[in-house]
Amino acid sequence: MEYFFETTRTVVNLLLQGTLRRYPNLRFVVPHGGAFLTILSDRLIPLANVSLKDKSLDISGDLSRLYYDLAGFSMPKQFDLLRTITDSSLLYGSDSPFTFLPVCVKQVEQMDQKIKDALAEQIYQRNPKSLFEEVGIFAKESRRKSICQ
């Protein structure tokens, strides 16, 4: 279970230190549906607004611009909570090879019951393609864009 806490702690640190704000072109894919971020977001946002020296930081905006993979059993509760943070940056994740193939298949079956049509196309195809194009992978142009400024 510790990796969920480590993931959450890392993202909270990136938010509170203003790292995401200083490097707006840097992209992170947060594993496991954001770990505990979805549960803590209602507490994190007001806490950050009180404790941050830089009051201009928009923690909720920073949370919404991260990418979140849906690896692990994130259906339906965590998925629903995650959609309160973002709808536009969800990605499919399998955790393969660490998760055995039959378990991955079961996870996809659960996802397919929950997500339909346009949202499924967004999660399985458009979001990953957009992310890879953004960092220069599968780009139509041969030049690569810098992901950091």
C-alpha cells in the first residue's frame, strides 16, 4: 500500500512547491488513478490556499492538468472521484507486466462497463495520442518540441 502514499506525497510536493507552475510544459502521468489525491483533494485545496506563501497558485488547476492512468481497480468509486478533478486527462493503464494478464483483462472489463463511447475513445485513444504528440512522439513534424522551458 505504501506506493499509493508515495505517489500522493510526490504529487502534493510538486503542487505545494509550485513545480508544476514553474514548468508548465512538463507533463506527469500519475499512476493508479491519482492514488489518494482524489480522496484528499477536498482537504488539499483549502489547506494549500492557507499554507502557501504564493497565493496565486491554483492547486485545483494544477490537479486538473496532470494526466492520470487508470491502472488497478479504479472502477467505479475512484473513477467517479477522479472525474471531479478532471475529465480531459485520463489514460488507460494496465500495470503489465506487474499485473498478470488475466487481471488486466478483468480490469478492462470493469472499465468498459463504466465508460462508454466518447469517453472510452478519449481514454483509450485521444488522450494518449495527444500526450505523445505533445512531447514529440508520433508527431507529424520531424522536429521535437521541448517539454520543459
